[in-house]
Amino acid sequence: MNPDFSYVGFLGFDVFGTVVDWRSGVARAADPFLRKHHLAVDPLDFADEWRALYQPAMQKVRSGERPWVKLDVLNRGNLETVLSRHDADFGAITDAELVDLNKAWERLDPWPDSVEGLTRLKRRFAIGPLSNGHIAGMLNLARFGGLPWDVITGAEVTKSYKPMPQTYLKSADAVGLPPEHVCMMAAHNEDLAAARAAGLRTVFIRRPHEHGPNQTTDLEAKQDWDVVANSLIEAADALGCN
């Protein structure tokens, strides 16, 4: 039996991993850079190392250790950290190259089901990122991949990073809805648990290859989320979006 979503007015999406394939896209962008600068690291491993610094960097903001900054600022610092680990010659790397590589996060391919699934979901619900990404990055990513958002919510709107409750609550307020009329769509159990604690509805989208073939996290739903689906198309089916 499908859940009753008749009073839900907005679907907020985790983007990196749930809607787009960050690992392949970052590796694709990194490959020519790594070869040019003679850095002996596999592009996919480089993407994994860069992504691994994502949560620790945001935690410094969440904890108050550093003031809130947009995700592209955190990503840029993390990029330089990873390059330093591999003994990159920063004297030979231009700032323009670093800016361009940092924008790899704005040039990521959607998963094969994403655009169709979002398009169908949009027929019944308003949709948009409820992401830790910044507004410009989400806008550029949408234009790159053809993602049909209605609005962008999340970190920059709320000046906070998930899973802090205000990221969900202030995003709901930004679209003019109480939290129980908003649904969080994500491939990450921790994200959904925080959203549920804030009063949102929850949909888990399985993305078992987000971290590559040896992924060990978020392979299955860890709670009884309102919907569990193997794709955004399957989620659209479950929510009656034909």
C-alpha cells in the first residue's frame, strides 16, 4: 500500500549521491589535472579522498569551530589538503586550475533514473534540493544535468549544514510549509533520521554504488522510512506520480 502523501507539498532532495553520481564526475574532472601535474593517484581514489573530507569540514562549522561558509569554500580547502598529501607542486598549479577543478562538483552526471524520476515527481509536488550544496553550485549542477527543480533550499538558505535540525526546519519555512508537509528524499540513513527527528516525512532511495563497487554504507534502509525505493522512478510510482 502506498503511503498517504496528500498533504505533502514539497519534496526536498539530498543531491550528492542521491540525485547525481559525484564519484565518477569528480574522477573525470580530476584525471587530466592529475596527469598534467604528474600526480600518481587513481582519479577514483582521488575523488574518494576528497569526498572523505566533506563531513569533517562541515563538522567544524556545525560545532562552531569556524564560521559558516559555503560548501565551495570547504571543498576548495579540502582539495588543497588532498593535493598536499600527494606532494603536489603548488608553484606549478595555477589558481585558475584549482577553481576549475573545484567546480567538478557542479558538473556531475545525474543517475540514469534521476531526470525522469524528478520530472514525474514534479507533476504532483514542488521539488528542490535540501542539500548541503550552495545555491550557485546547485543552480549550475541543475543546468548541467537537466534537473527540473522548482526552488533551491538547504545549507545556504539556512546557514547551517545537515544533519542540524535547522537545515530541515528553516528549509521547510522557506517554502512556506510546516515540517510535516515536507518530505526528505535521500540515499543516506543519517540524513533521513535527522529529517524525521525534525518532523519531515522520509523516502530512502537506494544508491548502492555511490561510493563505488565496494560500498559498505547505506546499502539498506535502517528504519521504517515512509517509502523505500531502488530509484527515483520507483519512488515516483510509490507516490502516485505517473
